[in-house]
Amino acid sequence: MTEFRITHEIAQQHPDIRERLTATTIEAINESSARSADDAARVLRHKLGEIGVHISEAACLSAIERVRSGKQLHFEIEPTSNEE
């Protein structure tokens, strides 16, 4: 399953991060629907960067491919290493 892991610290500082991630991902996918998966991944990475979320190109590509194949993405909040 493709998951975006969000640290607990980020979730506390930005309580709407899950909603922002979802909305931004949907916007990027809709905007790049006619593009190749690689180009769409770059669009997604750029859009996520605009809201302060930095993610690898490989993870973005995986997310694009997952959504295009009709599967869902899962956003998960995990504790930071010092909270475990």
C-alpha cells in the first residue's frame, strides 16, 4: 500500500495537513491527467512542495500510478523518533 507518513510533530503544528495533502494531491492529479506518469509525479512533487511537504520523486510516481490504477492513497500520521 502506498502511504504518506506524516510525523506527529507536523500534524500538531499543521492540524489541517491531512486535508491539505488530499486536496493538493487531487488538484495535481487533475491538472496533470493528460501527462505522462513521470510528468504528473513532477507536478505532484512541486505542488506538495508549495504547501511545505517534501517527498521523493519516486514516492510521487508511486502515488500517481496508484491513483491512476483506481486505488486509494493512505495518509498516516506517525510519531517522530523522540516520541516513540
